[in-house]
Amino acid sequence: MKKNGKKAGNRKKDKQNAYAKVTYIGVGLTALVGLTALVLLMRLSDPARYLSNVTPMPLPTAAPVFAQTPAPTSRETATPLPTPSTSAPPAEMVEEVFGEQVDFCITLPCEGEHTAAFSMEQLTYSKTMGDWRVHSGIDIRAAAGTEVKAASVGLVAEMYQDAMLGHTIVLNHEGGYQTIYQNLASTEMVKIGDSVEAGQCIGAVGDSAPAEMLEEPHLHFAVRLGERFVNPLDFVK
């Protein structure tokens, strides 16, 4: 009887131990599963946090039409305009503005010594101004009151008082040429729009040029083609 009771007690104790082991194993597995889930959750949450802080890169937008125009090739590159020369063209063969060739010839507007030459490339000394400067025409010394004549047939285009070179008359001629008469006594002998013949008196030598007041009385005479001054002596017959 005692043995049977002891065996029954042992069996009961074994069952309890087995139950305890199963319980411990279950608790251990549950803890392991929970820990694994926690680790996975933490790892998955890190990229999410990283991505939430990253500013998305903007997608490239299409360039406007004008920005896609190809650069000009070497053939399309504009050729720079030539720099105008200050030297006079040949008097016997000069192209006029309208495409025709004009043989422009003049006679000097008065007689006298040439006291200052045409000089647009080399500076000359100005006694009155006390400096070195270009000289757009020639100076012809003549007594005050000497007649000044039209160098060629033309039309009176301008008359004015120049701040540096005094009373001025400008004649227009065929081929786009102009003759300019300065340091005159007055501009009363002609008016704008008058037609003049070569050799016709249009004024008189004076001393009205402030920039040349220390010079002897003379005519400042210039020839211009378009915007360029040329040497009057290249066109004298």
C-alpha cells in the first residue's frame, strides 16, 4: 500500500514537473517571438524615419523652346563690320551711296598758303587750344573779306555757328559728298536750299572760329563723304 501510494505521488510530481517545463518553454517562446518582432519593428522604422527626412529630388522639367535652339554654326556667325578708314578713296573712282560711281572733282574755294594740312590719323598742334588734335580739313590763309567760292556745283544744306570753328556753310554734292566752309565772316550771302554753281561766291574769309583765333585769317575747308572726313586735296582737279 505504501509503495502504491509512493508511486502515485511520484507520478503526480512528474506530471507537475512536465507541466512546469511546458509552461516555461511556452513563456520562453512567447518572449522570443516578442523580442524578434520588436527588433524587426525597430529596423523597419529606421528607414521610414530616414525617408521622412529626405527631400524628394524634383523631376527635370522640359527646357523652353527658345532655350533649345541650337547654337549658330561657324557659317551662321555674323561677320564684324569693317572699321571705316580715315584715308580718302581714289578721286577718280568712288562709289556713291546709291550704288553709282561718281568722279567727284573740286576747285579750292580761295587762293592762299595752306597753313594746316588734313590730318585725321596724326595729331597736330593747335596754337590757340595749346594741345594736340586731329584736323578735319585744310586751312587756307587769306585776308579777311576774301571771297569764298563753292568748290563744286551743289545745294546749300546747312548754315550754323559752330562752337569751335565759327560761321559754317555746308554744301551737298552728287555722290553723297559734302564740302564744308568754316571760319567765315558771315552766312548771309546764301540760304538753305539754294542751288550754287562751281565758283559761285557763297561767303567771305573771317575770324569767327574760337578754336583758331590765334591763327591769321584763313578759311577752314573740309570734304566729307557720309560720316567720314576725307582729304580735300585728293579731289582737286
